[in-house]
Amino acid sequence: MLCLTRPTPVAWVTKALNDLDAVLIDHAHCELKAAQNALSLVPRALSRPMADALLSLADEEMRHVRQVLDELDRRGLRLGTPPPDPYAAELRTLANRSRPGGRDARQALLDRLLVAALIEARSCERFRLLADGLAGAGQAALAAFYEELFEAEARHYRVFTELSAEAAGDRALARQRLGELALAEGQVCDKLGAAPAIHG
Ligand SMILES: [Fe+2]
Ligand SMILES: [Fe+2]
């Protein structure tokens, strides 16, 4: 799917469906982090359209936060403090290390946009799996919710890849770097295994 170099293991879907409460709590944190990340990129935007795209994205992620919080409320669950996020942390570390000579501000922005694109791509892949798994388990309402989010994440992936082309100043260069980081993302997924979390 999209640019991903490794599919999510089948075992992940079973674990996720067996511990939906854990998945939903982790998911709420992911949406919150997606909004925070988009906002943190606004001061680094290279143009007003780039800033506007990031603000619109943050708006939508905030709407997703509220929707997942509604589901937590229905289940009597609390958000709590964010769990450690080794997936995003390792991805950023690998992006850093893969430019041994250091990065200028533009390269740093490009990498942040591409890491965000990869995170959206992985969420997109997993929301598809969740939507199908939930539909198969007769949980139609939650399946429809994840179907809607699957479409949103595919759109967000495209937004970040478009912005990365602007940051790179060259579409081919952005694609090449996306390919490098997608390999790193696959390694991180292999290392983390299949916990009941959106990026576990
Ligand atoms: Fe979202
Ligand atoms: Fe998103």
C-alpha cells in the first residue's frame, strides 16, 4: 500500500481486534500527536499555501481526536498520559542518522514531512485492516468509522508528499528520499513486532 516496504503482519489484526480498548486509547494519542506535529511544522512552512495546508490538516486531526475521545467515552475509557512512542522516535532517529553529514533547514523540513507521510501511510494501511476486521466481526459502526479514517489518512499521505516536493524543490528528489525513509520505516516495523497499537 502507498509507499510502504513491509506489510503489517496478519497477527497484528488479531491482536488489535482482541484488545480494541488499547488500540483506541493509542489511536487517540496518535491523532493528538498528528495535530501537534502539523502545528509544529507551521512556523517552518516555506509558503503561505504550505502553512494553510498544515493548518487544515491540524484542524482535521483535532476533529479525529474528538471522534476517538467520543468512542473512549462510550466505552468508559480514559485517555491518560501518552505511552512511549518508539515507532515515531526510531523513525526520526533513522532519518537523522541517514544524513551523516548533517542536514540544513530545508533537508530537515523535507525529512519531517516525509516521516509524517510515512506515519500517515502506515495508519492508512492499518485502518483498512481494522475496518475489514471489524466488519467481519459484526462491529459495523466502528468499521464505518475506520473506513472513513482510512480515506482521510490516504489524503493526508498525499498532502505530505505534495508538501515534501515543495520542500525538496524537486519532485524526483522528494520521491527518492521517501524511498530511503520507507525502507527505514519497514525496519522499525520489523523490530517492533505486532502490539495492539496503531503503530505497534
Ligand atoms: Fe487523523
Ligand atoms: Fe492523518
